[in-house]
Amino acid sequence: MLITFSFFTSIILCSDLVGDRTDGSNTSEENITKLHGGQKNTAKNMKLASSLHLWPEAKCKLLNLDFGFNAFDDQYRGCTELLEEDVMPKILTLEKAINLEFGLAWNRAEVQWEQIKTQFRLPPGFKDEFGTAVIVYTTDWPKENPVYKVFNENVSTAGKSRTHYIQNFHFKSLHFYLTRALQTLKKTSKRRHQTFRGTHDSYEVSESVLRFGRFTSSSLNIEVAKEYYSGLLFEIVTCFGVDIHKLSSFPEEKEVLIPVAEKFIYRGKKGNMHVIDSTCELCSYFNCALFGEEKLDVPVCSTSAV
């Protein structure tokens, strides 16, 4: 089922105003050996923090948590086979060559995936590239500027236009394979997840509908989000988020990864948490952009993962 819609209005959630503590939309919880943001940090916590991307920072930042109009949200409906068999392997080779850190991260993840993939019962159609992409995303490497962080920053702006995506987005392969990993895994699981996300940043949050506008890590375990948060704390009900903790580099974090295009409604505050519920729709401005499809003026929404 496909529908279209429009949206407006927003409110501002700021930890300085509401007294909540959590981290940012594309970061990881970190711990050092001193009190930071009201939390006691340790080397062990630093490792735990990294894969959920909830990284406390020194000051409050105001970020838009609206519909992510500039995010690249392609779901590749109708073109996955051609991309998987012909186009994307060539793009992956090219992107590994021009982005050396991404290339090294991918090669490291390939080795790790080969070592662990036999431990899982994977759904039909789940390719090695999908597993490798999940490991690249959940690995905090390189430490100075992890690939997942650079990738997500680019995802949030790569959808300004098709031209911008083609010319400036150099993570086309990672976006495709990570999207396909979530789609393939979701086909075997219809359950919703109640998850939690800590973020240091302050947000402008849409009152009606919103998307995270990037791949968003959350946890099934509230303590993982709550122990280190230094900004806002979110309770999220997701229909398309996928429990990837068994594939993750940090399985102890019980990570559920939420796709770029999932549509949510902000419900308000419950205790010290801000509640966001999925509408169980994926809404995209792009589809098969590599094959010439331009950005739509109004997103197309679907209630199915593929």
C-alpha cells in the first residue's frame, strides 16, 4: 500500500530546559575515567558506548528532528536485483579505492564476517555484503572518526537532490547494502520493538510526523541508553527497526537499527522520556536514484519493508 502526505509544525526539546540527559542522533555513548555530564565513565563503558553511537559532548546542540527532507532515503524498490548483481559491486570497488578509511573498514569487516557468519541462521537472500555492511556500521573504527559517523553525517544531507547524491555521496555501496540487510532481515520478523535511545543533543521535534533522517541505533535495554545519556532520553516503538545485536560488533548492547525512511509520531513526554511511535510506514523521496529517478516533491510511503 502506497500513500503520500505532507507535514508541518515543530516544538523544541532541549535537555537544558527539560532536565533530560541523552546523546546525539549519530553518536555513541562514551565513558572516560572521570565524571562527565553527570555520569561516571570507565574504559569498559567507552567500548559499550561506541556501537550505539550515543557520544556525550561538552555542550548542548540543537538539531532538527523533523522529516529529514535532505536525507537520502532510497529503498531501491524494483531495482535491487540489478544493483546487487551488476552495479553495486563496481561502485563498492570504486568507493573503497577513493575512500581509503572506508576501504580498510570494509576489508576488516569482510574478514570478521567470514569468521562468524556460520553461527547464524540467516534468511534466504541474505548476502555476505549485507553482513559486512552491518559490521562496518557497528564497528567503532577508526577511533578518531569512525566510518559510521562520517557515513551518517553524509546520509542526512545526501538527499538534497539527485545531483547532490550522485556527485557528493561516496557511501552509495554502504547505504545500499545496509538498507538491503535491514529489508532482508525484516522479511522474517513482523514484530515491533520497544527500544530506547540516549542522546546528548537537543532537538527540534516535529509535533505531527518525523523521521530520524539517518540510520539510527537504539537498544532493547533501557539501561544501555540510560546509563550514559547526557541530553535527552527517547522511548521508541519501531516497526521496521531490526534487532541486529547478534551480527553487531557489540552484541551486549542489544542494538536495534532503525532505517532512514521510517516515519514516526512524537507522542510527548512520559516521565523523563520522550515517546516516539512508528506509524509502520517507510516514506521516501527517492527510489532507484542511480537509474535516473529524480527526487519527489512529496514522499511515497509504504507499509512493507520491501
